[in-house]
Amino acid sequence: MNKNGLALIIFSMAALTSQPVLADSTHGHRYFGASVGFMEIENQTNDEASINHIEGRAGGYVNDFLAFETRLGVGLTNDTVNGAEFSLRYSLGAYIRAGFPVHEQAFPYFILGFSRADFEAKVAGNSVNDAETDSSYGVGIDVEVVNLSLTAEYLNMIDKNDISFSGFSVGFTTQF
């Protein structure tokens, strides 16, 4: 076999085997996970209700720096403030996460998108629902441990019509 033929075989094998290695070293993966949020609802009278919720998420990385994500959540706890009981019926959202992997296991990011949240307030047996949709923003970090990413995040989901819904969440994601 001549040198050119051998070089062509070596180059071809390197090109064919380097693609999977490259794919494993980038964030080009899909993921799903869950998180628990410790949120605050604040209304026009500056009453703050603390609501915990659980949320599922699914998304995928476009490249090492950008991911698209959807979320669906439900309220876990209610809070009573000044005789009114506040609860979260559901939340959903679509987001873009942009960040920079500062280490093999750490990915801090900014998150931007749209959220919808449906709140319920009960006062003296009467119930009022209020659903709001607004632009959302926040910051977070994913820390990879084995095959799981632990996530900590602050997200301002709703800030509209004298209602603010924001807070911290912790959770996990796993890639597939």
C-alpha cells in the first residue's frame, strides 16, 4: 500500500471516529428534568404570598452556549395573607438559555422567554382566578455530577398588572 492510500485511510478513520467524540464533549444534547420552586406572589397592595411549586422541563442545546426549553408546573403549597388564600394552579413557559461553560461541570446561564401562570385567590368562600402571561428573565447555573446536572436558578416569571411572581428553584436535569 502506498503512503497516499495509507494517509487516506488514517484520515478517513480519524474523521469517522472523531465525530462521536466531539458530540460527547459538546452540549448538543436534549434533556429533561424537574425542579422545586420557592416563589413569591406580590400584588398591588404589597402583600407577599409564598408559594412552592414543582415543575417539569424539557429542552435541547443548539450548541455549547444556547439551549431552548419548555416548562410545565403546578403549585404544591398555598399561602394565606390578610384572610386571602393564594395558590398557583399551573405555570408554563418557553425559554432560551444562554451561557458559557466555565468548567467541564459548570454552566452558568441567563434565561429569557415567556411564562404563563394561573393564580387563584380565595376570600370568604369566593374564588377568583387570574391568569397572566409575561416576558420572563433570570439567571442560573447547572453543575454536572456524574450523569445528572443539578440546577439552581432565580426566575422572574410574571411582573404585570400589579402582580409579580418570582423566586428561586433547585432541581436536576438528565440528558438523553
